[in-house]
Amino acid sequence: MRSDSAKQVQPAVLISAGGTCVLLGALALLGWYCRVPALTRLVPSSSPMAFNSAAGFIMDGLALLSIASGRPS
């Protein structure tokens, strides 16, 4: 059985992880659409995030947010 504190922490972790995934993916897609290389890279010396990876980040983040809201899959 889960304790009450674990039940309170789980939605917060899902929401913050999902929001972070959506934000990173959206920034990368915006960088691809606007042709701003700085938005497609997490660190300036790293390689850019691929377009389909950014779309996957958004979908993963939306799935985590959906789970946190209690919607059935």
C-alpha cells in the first residue's frame, strides 16, 4: 500500500516531468521552424535535437500530463 505522502508526490512529479518534456520539445520545434539553431540545442557545443525527437518529447510530455490528470489511457 502506498502512503499518503507518496500519493501527493506522484502527481507533482508527473506534472513537472511532463511540463518539462513539452517545453523542451516545443522550444526545439520552434527553433526548427524559425531556423534558430540556439533553440534546437540544449548546450551550445552539443548536436541539435532532431525534429522527430522534439515531436516525441511533446507527445511523451502530454502522455505524462494525461496520466497525472487521471484520464484513462
